[in-house]
Amino acid sequence: MKRLIYLLYYVKITNWLRLKQHLKFVHSTTGISKSNLIWDMIGCSLKYGTALHEYFYYGFYNKTAQQRSEYASMGFMYEYQKKMNPPSKREILADKNKFDVAYQEFVSRGLLNPETASVNDIVRFINGKQKIVLKRSTGGGGKNVKILSGEEVNAKNIQTQAIAEHYDILEEFVIQHEALQGLSPNSLNTVRFITLLKTDGSVDIIGTSLRMGIYNNTDNLSSGGITCKVNVETGVIESQGYSFDITQSLCDVHPVSGIKLIGFQIPYWKEVKEMCKKAAAKYPDNRCIGWDVAIKQDGPLLIEGNHDWGARVWQMPAGKGMKTLLEKYL
């Protein structure tokens, strides 16, 4: 019954245009009939708890039952994160304003609430800045974010937009490390760093990946970005770039910069690991967090912590299911 409820939820949230494109693409490349793909997709959802898109993202149409069972599905992740990050304790992660206060030592950038701040406060905040960022304190997936630059960066315009569109965070635009800027110049590119706080107080690193934008100013896969697997120990990219558009070929090089992805060294990797481990241990009520880490010229900082981090960004570039890594902590 629970899996049936999940399936009904997936039907509600599915991007049907994209699903039809993926169905058509897989049919044309594999020869499997559309009807067989549809029934298999529904069967996988009922058996493994996978969302409809995950059937295509994970290539279930050419995987065995054993391989399919090894993936952390959307249904599994919902149940897992509910245990690891109890809903009553999540607000510190779900609300960006509260997150920025709680983890300020790792955030290390200027912040202001433009809805309640005076014009003079905003003038002082934006003084000398060519770009700023407006956000809503709730919401994710690269949505509810607006970057203002040039003539847009004036106090009256910022306050007007903030009040009209309910932006309650005004923050400094992060200028990323020159190596990451060169790799993917159109977006702020972030490391997704997944930690698990064990019952003895130590922290395990579950997995790491680098998310990059292509032509948009966000690195989220739902907004057209790509993700690569990163070696946990070295910080070196070790997979091609994967996107949510399976009709596109995997990326050997970044489509804009032309820089080769595999072998790229993420700067300040030791510092990234140390920062995320410290952050993971600070508030033990939430045990399994997906941190979004930006890296500036002088070191890393936290953008946000996700209690409901998506396993797709982690498992797709790994090329295999990673559920067993999570199950051992239950």
C-alpha cells in the first residue's frame, strides 16, 4: 500500500514532457516497446519505490533485478531521511535564514533580510558590489534565487523586488575559485558533500560530487546542469558529466569551457572535508546531511545543508546503486 501511495505521488510530481522524451529515446535506442517500458517502469516503482524518472536516470531498462534493488530510490530516501533527520528537527536546515545563523562560522558571507531592512541598511550592504543575490529562505533545486547585477544593484530596486516577490535573503555574490570559474564559467559550481554523523559522534563521508551549470547561472541538474563523481580522498573528478536529460551524451569535457572533466582537481579539498565534518557534528539532531559547498580563492564556505538531499546527483555518476552504504547506519 505504501508503494502505491508513493506511485500516486510520483504521478503528481512527474515532468510528463520530459518523461515522454525519455520514453521515446529509450524505445528508439534499445528497440524495447513503449508499452513494455511503461509497465516495467510502473513495476519498478511498486517494487523498489523509484520515482518514474528514476527508471530512466538509472538505466533500469538495461539492469538486472539485483542491480535495480541496490539503488536508493526516492521512496527509500524519504524513509531514510525521516529517520536520520526527524521532521521536528529539520527547520535549522529547511529555513535558509536559520541555517545561516546556526552555521555562520562556515557561511562566511554578508547576509541581510531585504524585506525588513531599511533602505539605508541595503545601501550600506551593497556598497561597492557589482552583483548580489536575492533568495527565499525556503525552497530548493535552484529555484527562488535571483542574481542582480549592474544597474539592478540599487537599494530601491532590491527592496521593491524583495517585497513584491517575497525574497527574504539578500546576500553577497560568491566569487568562486579561478579554477572552478575556468571549468564552468556561467554558474557558481558547488560540491555536494554527504556526511553521516554516527552514534559515537564521529563523522563518515558517504559520497561527494561536483555540480556544474552549463548555460544557466545555476548548477542544479533540474535547471540543466551536470554532475560528476568526485574521489572522496583526493577531490579529483573521476567520472563523466551526467545530466537529467538522458537524450544527451555524457560529457567528457565541459560543454562551455572545453576543459576535460575526469582528472580535474577541486581546490582546497582537505579544507572542504574538514569544514563539512565540523558542520556535521555541530547539531547532532540531523545525522545525514547533503552539504552544498562553494570554493572561493581563499577557501571553502557552506551555501546550505540539505536534510532531503537527492540521491540521484550521487548515484548517477557512480553508475551503480549505493543503498547499502546508507543501510548499514540504520
